[in-house]
Amino acid sequence: MDKKDKKRFNLITFNIHSDATLLAKMAKFISKKKRTIVAIQEIPADSVINSISELNFVNYYSNPNGNLAFMIPKSLSVNIANIQKKKYPSGFESRTLEIKLPLSATDDVCIVNVHGYSFSNMSRTNNRDLFHDINKKYASYEKVILLGDFNTNPYDENMVRSEALLSYRDFIDVLNAQKNVFYNPSWRYLRERKYFKGSFYYFDGIPKWNMYDQILISKKLVGKISGSATNRTYTSYIKLFHIPDRLGKIRFVPSKSYDGKKHISDHMPVLLTVEM
């Protein structure tokens, strides 16, 4: 695809903590966009979802086996599999939701919403198995984006080991890798900042700030290398990755936060702008 044919898309992941008001506000925000895709974790109950009129202005796809959803502008077409609800879904079936975004008549990118297991004695083992299944499923895909609440920090072994998600911190290492790996730009937020130092703040935890909400990009989508081995030019297709404190008129501060006040969710949204 020529550069003039490329399009920029905004990808947002947000654990909304089952807040119906926030889901309605997000739907209103997305309805005014053309190329913004939102992956939601911890959606409200079906009875609540059915009462949110703002969802009529977006395309809304949810996982019948779990609490995941995508919100997409009406003007943007995606492909989604017909998922049947199961009485006993596997961890993979209940904690992932896939859509395919067509880039051309013969090319698409697979976007997967992920919700990892949280805060239990078995969470590390369960996430290891879940991430392994995710990597196994999409290892042969050239263009994949994983986004969601992984309930795991980017430096954790479940995010970096080849038996799990195999995600790298550094852009150059991804480009030089001999195998399909994921680029994980979220690590940059785990450092000292005046305000938000991650996407999730847990007052009683060590560390208090965590980067559970992440967006991982497969090598094919990350960029390219041009030039000779001694004089290479690196080009990233990733234009922006940040944690916004507002989307439109919606203002965010995580609950359990440092100011001791109750807020709309215990997570911050994460936004990535990618050119495809």
C-alpha cells in the first residue's frame, strides 16, 4: 500500500468498571468520530446495556461469553465472527474478542480485545495460559493488534517470554527480530511523573502505579527498515501512544487514586494512533 493510501486510526482501550454512564458517554464520543475504535472491558449487565440509547449511534459488538466489547463509528466497517454463547467457555473464549478491520479488498488487520485475570492466587498461572493461547492463535498472523486490560505489567514474564506473549520494549529490537514478536510501547509510562505514572493505581500495592492497560503491535505493523546495514533508516507507523486524562468532554482520574476521592473507573484509558 502506497503512503498516500494509508489511513490513520485511533485505538483506545478502557476498563470502564461496569459503569453504564461512562459507556453512554463513550458511545456519544465515538459516534462523532470516523476512525476511532474502542475496546471496552468490564461492560455492564445485558439488562443495563439494553437501556443505553447512545449505543444506537455506534456499532456495538460484545462477547456473549465474557464482559468485553468493541464500540465503532457507524461509518467504519469491520468484520466480526458470529460467536455463540457457551455454558462453559474456555479462558480464551471468555477473555478475548476479535474483529478484523479491512485495509483493502485483500488485506485486513486483526484487532483483539483482551481481559486478563486479576488479583487471585491463580492469576499468574491463568494469565500465562491465556497469553500462551493468544500467542499460539495469532502467531501466524502478520498484522495483529492486541489491546486491553492485561492485569499484568509490561515487564512481567507473562508478557515477555516466548511461551507467553513475546512482547518487546524497544522498537529497534522488534524490527531486528527474526520471528514474529509484539512491540509494546507502554513501558515508557512506568516512570516518575507528576500526575499519571501508569494506567492503574492501587493504593495498597507495591508498586502503586501499574501499566495494566496496554496496546501491543505485531512486527509487520510496527514499521520498516530501509537503507544499508551500516546506514539504516527506521520508520515507525505508530504516531502517538499516550494516556489521556480526557476524551472530548469526559474527564478521567482513576479511582483508589492518590487524591483519595471516588472516580468513574479504577483504570485510565490508553490511546494509540497507528497508520495502516
